[in-house]
Amino acid sequence: MRRGVKAGPGRHLARLGSAHVLSLNRLGQGNLMQSLLALIDGSENDAPSLRAAAGMANAIGGKLTVAHFKPAELVPIGTFEMAAVMPNNTAAAEEARRRAQSAYAEECSQLADCRLQGVDGGIAEAIERLSPYHDLVVLERLSEVGGPDAMAFSAALWDAGCPVLVTPAPANSPSAVRHVAVAWNGSAQAGRAVRAAMPYLQKAAQVTILQRSGSADDTELKRYLAVHGVGSVLFRTYGQGHLSGRGWGRALLAEAKAVGADLLVMGAYGSAMGNLLGFGRATEKIVTSAPLPVLLSA
């Protein structure tokens, strides 16, 4: 070292050989998302939901917690009916518990490090209590933008601030994730989604970045992915002209299908709105009709 010249961090790093730098990079390429949370209520949807969740956990060697929450029942109050969580001591609650345990045994018995946990509360309470200890909440694709399922989605994404993995019908849920499509616009939400999806991106054989038509390839994103060991990255654009929000959503899904993606990664935009999703129209279109798993982060 020359006298009078201070050794900054860059000079020390410059002394490291390529093998040392590669080792440092690999230290940062650990599986960032290992703990997934799935939710069941003892209904007929439990088995297919768990099948999809177990497949997505297995794709990254992740751990899966299955939370059995209490389903809501319609309770008469005067001349009205409102949804309320059923008490523990009813025959319906016991039957729901039995069905949940049966579905768990059927779909998760072969998955390493998987556990079933009962929650004395509804789905929103289960998400509130357990999401701080998990990296990803797995939920079924929505059929409507209101009601209990939308409230659960809102509780996970907006209230708990946890990334959400939306699974389609089990027939469309992959057993392995080989090709990941990323909807990219350079926003903070899209960046958080990419970081949450890093274990899937690292294991994928191909990553395709989907940007709206007229966008230039984002070389900074490609450089960031390379730092984390994601090397096979292609850029494509989708959509044309002045599309509506739902039109952009349809165009994105069509492009993800065209490239053969097993998983779509994207940011979610909006805010909690009671029992509504609070999404923009493009995101709403995707979470209600996507034919492939979608990982979102707000």
C-alpha cells in the first residue's frame, strides 16, 4: 500500500480473487423464503389447496405450516344474518376439524418438516397471528372481489404486509417451477415481489422479464438478478396501445402463458378497503383469473 493512501473497502475487495467474490455471492444466495403458511377450514377445498401449497413449498425445499382456522357461519340476528366464527363445541366444528386433519394427512404426509396448527379464530385472525413467523402466505385464487376470501387476502397483503402466493386450480399448479415470469415496472412493489420470489428465481432454468410495450430492457434489474445467481434472463414486452386496466391484466396473463411460465411474480397496488381487495383493475383481473400461480407483494 502506498504511504498516505487510505485503504477503503473497494481496495480490500479488489484484492479478492474471483473465487472469493463468487463465494461471497453464494453466501447471499441462500434460500430467502423457506417458510410458507397455508390455511384450511375443513371444507372440500382443503385437499386441492394443500396439494398446490405443498407443491410450491417443495419446489424450493421450503417448510410448510398448515393452519386450521374456524370457518364463519351465517348467524341469525333479528331479521338479518351475519357471518360469525363457529364455537368450538358444535358438531359442525368437530366435523370441520376431522375433515381438515384428513386432508392434511392425505396431502402433506410426504412433505418434510410440515406441521398442522389449530387456530382459535377465523382466517383473518389466523393470518394476523401466524404471518409474522412466515415468509409467504398461500391463498386460493379469488372468485370475487368481496366476501370472506377477499378479506383474508386483504389481511395478508395489506394488513400483515406479507407476500401472497395465489394458487389456481390444482390441475394448473406446477410440481416444479422451471420458468418464472416477472411483471416489471421498476416500482417499489415490484422490487419487493422480486426479492420475495428470489428462491424461485434462483432455481428456475429461465426467467423472463415482462415490461409494458415501449419499455427499454432494465439492465439494472438484470445486474441485480445476476448478483443473486440468476443468470438466464430474457426481456419481453406485452400489450399494445391504450388498454384499460383489465386489458393490461389480460395482456400480461397472455404473455406469461405465451412464454410458458410456471409462476408469475408482480407487485400489488392499492390499499385495504374493508371486505374489498382495493386493487387496481389490472391486478384485480390477475388475482381472479390467473391460470398459473402468482406471487404478489405490496
